[in-house]
Amino acid sequence: MDDEDNKLKEEKARQLSRVVCICKGINLKSVLSHIDGCSTVAEVNQCAGTGSGGCKGERCGPRIKILLSKMKNRKSK
């Protein structure tokens, strides 16, 4: 494995560890592991535990909506 492969893996790991739900500390990797089969933010919240913190989903809800949109676009291609 070369340095470029290692850098790509490190970047992917960094992205997956980014926090989506600030209140509950739920990262992108966790949300993505629960998002498959969900079609609404409420469904993702129920599966992943997001949206139930102090802000009641005001911060993570829009992020999850974007993720759902991206997942839908990938499936339609």
C-alpha cells in the first residue's frame, strides 16, 4: 500500500468520525449504518438515536436530510 492509499483511508476515517448529532455525539459512521431502508429524517432518528438531544434535531435534522437525498440519488443512478 502506498502513501496515497493511506492518506485516502485516513481521510475517509476522519469523515466517518465527524459528528452529525452534536447533542448526542453520534458520528457519520453510525448514522450511515442505520440510514439504509430509511426514507425520512424521523426514521433515521428512530434507528440511529439522532434528533432526541437538547436541540430536538434542529442541528442534525438538516444534515440527515442531505444524507438521505444523497443516498436516494445514488440508488437512482
